[in-house]
Amino acid sequence: MTSMQAENGAGLTGDVKIVLAAWTQLTFGTVLLAAGTSTRAGNNLGSKVYREIAGETVLSRVVRAFRTWDSKHPIVIVRHKDDAASLAQALLGDDPHIYETVGGDTRQLSTLEGLNFLASLEHPPSHVLVHDAARPFISCSLLEKIRDALSKEPYIGAILAIPVSDTLKSVDGQGQITSTVPREGLYRAQTPQAFALREALRIHKQFASFGKAEYTDNACLFEQAGLPVHILLGEETNMKLTYPSDFEQAERILLARSQPPALSIPDVRVGHGYDTHQLISATEITLCGVQLPHTSGLLGHSDADVGLHALANALLGTIGADDIGSHFSPSDPRWKGASSVQFVRHARRLVVEAGGVITHADMTLICEKPEIGPHRDALKMSVARMLSLDKSRVSIKAGTNEKIGFVGREEGIVGFATVTAVFPESIALSPRVEYDDRDHDRDENLTNSV
């Protein structure tokens, strides 16, 4: 490594001068690193960047932040090889300047994939911003600070960082303190980290040839190569979502931002849904998105998932968006045999677009058979995934009809669902709907005449 530092130091001088001389007009591209497996965050719900906080995925918030700062600069999302569908669902709309590529086994290899993609564009940017896709609170002011700094000084690299304020302790393997670490000059690195694209690409290619050494940020590679990287003061709110507790804190931050004034009434809405389907002879039945072996199945135009149909109706009820039939007509051949999961996702998306945060789902299935109890956890996890909720926020109850009626005769199944959603506006601040008194008078006259 030392010999490489000397070689780089000697070989870079002329190249750097040429590059710096060409920096008359800075252009930027962004590489969003989203190829991790989210082990520390608890990956039972999938990659953390596709989880929702306050009704919007982490990745969508990040992309929106960068788009607010610069509406047309290229953004390359480096995803995990298995996340193509999750990415497509997280980013709705058609932005011609957003690209995707598959990452590598390490942070630096994933970064290299993103850098290669940027460099391959017809008009590659002069600089790159490498950002953790798990940092959803990046602000326009920080991005502008980076642009201003690189415009004024010919830095090869600049990163955001926060001075360490806590007392630092060094401990041994048994958890015993061995020393207190002086905190003067110590910073906590953040992203984005900005570099000249040409140099970033060259350095990452060189380190990739040395094997799979682990580096926790991209500035490490420049440090190892003996190249200067400048520190810019970051923001405490630019946090990285790493552990489950970080997501809870992120929810609190967003809820605090939308907290209505004191004495106002929060806009909490409850939607109710109902559905029923006839049972027919079959080898399996689909309930709440889970296929269960059974001697009967449900008859319907789609997959007839009575639980999800009730859930979709409840979701639509929170925003007054009619019922599932008005969105997915049973006479439309497009929905013949369709999975009801897409009905729920459509309804959830409408709630999110209306500003709602889904907080709880309570479902009841009324049937003599199959027994729901043995499959309850699987059904709860299925619904939790669809709504991006923790499993503790989903309730699935079951009951029989005591052999009474069509349910008791095992001719059909009934599903009920109740969904709770919170909206950022308070009821006290919501615009009042004013009605013309003459409308009321006309209604009164009509009633009296009847």
C-alpha cells in the first residue's frame, strides 16, 4: 500500500493539474448506493431503502431530495441483484435521468459500478456525489454547500462530517475500558462524498484490482492513495438508517415536522372493508396473499382473496376513494385471475399519495374451514409486507359462524378489515366546506313534498 501511495503521488501531479484546469464549469452526477442486504436493520421486511417512513420509501425520499436540488442531473441507483422489482415499485413515474445498475459484493465495488455508468454517459459529469441511499434526510442546503465549496476551491474530494462531541472510550474484548480517546480533530463521516469523477474512477479501479478489502466510506480510498479530501460541516439530521431504532427515530422526526399546532385535532381516519366469496371445489385457497392447501377455493373474477379485497376496501375508505370494484371492475378482462396483492398495493399507493401514513390493520376472517390459527403468522407477515408495517401493527382474527347460514354450510367465506391512517393536516386547520343554505332549503322542500 505504501508503494502505491508513492506511485500515485508521483503520477498524479500532472494529471491533477490538467483535470483542475478543466474545472471551469462543474457538473454533477449522483451515485446512490442501495446494494446492501440490510442485515443490521433487520432484513425480514427486505432491504431498508425500500421500507416506508411516514408513507414513503426511504429511497424515494432520497431521490426526491436530489431532484429538488437539481432537477436534471444524472442519478445512478446501484441496487442489489435481487431488487429489480422493489426498485421499480419504489420509484413511480418516468424520469429519463435516473438509471440503475447492479452493485458488487463490497461498497467500493458497488461504487465502481456506479462510476463506470456515469462515465459511460454521452455527457459525463465532471464530479460525482456518492451517497448512502439509507440517508433520507439529506438537505438541499448541504448539497449546495458541496457545490459551492468545489466551485471555489479545486478540491479533488470533499465530504460531509460532524465533529465528535461525546467522550470516546477504547475497550478490550471483555468490554473493559482501556483508554479515553482524545476527540480533538475527530469527525463522524457522512454522505454525500464528492469527488472529481475521473480521479474517483481511477482510484476505485486501482483498489478493485487489489482484492476485496473492506472500506466503510469512499474517502478511505483517497486517504490510502495519499490524495487530499476536504471536510465540510454536515448536519445531525443527515442520519443513516442502520438499526431498527433508527427507523423509529426517523418516523418521530417526520411526524414532528408535520405535527399540528397545540389544541388542534389530528387527522386520524379509519376505513372499513367487507367482502365475501363463494367456495368451490379446489386443491388450494388464497387468503391474505398466502396460498394454503385446502379442499375448497374461492370463486371470483380475480384470485378472489376475500381477505385482501376487504383490506383494499378499507384502505380506499380512509380517503373516500369508493370501493375496489370501481378501481378494478369484475367485468374487465385485465383482472381475470389477477393477484389481489396488486389491488392492495394500488389502494395503499393512493393513501400514500393523499399524504396518509398507514399505522394499523385489523382483519377478521369468518369461515368454518380452513383453520386460520396454524397459518396466522404467515398471513400477518404477508399483509405487513404489503403495507410496509411491522407485524405487530397487523391483526388477523378468525371466527366460525357456528354452522349458521351460508358460512356455516361452508358455502363461502366473509372477510372484514379496518385500517387506521394518520394524515399530516389537523382537522382544525383543514379547509371547511361551505354549503349554500339554498341547497338545504331545496332538500327540505323536496322531503316535505314527498
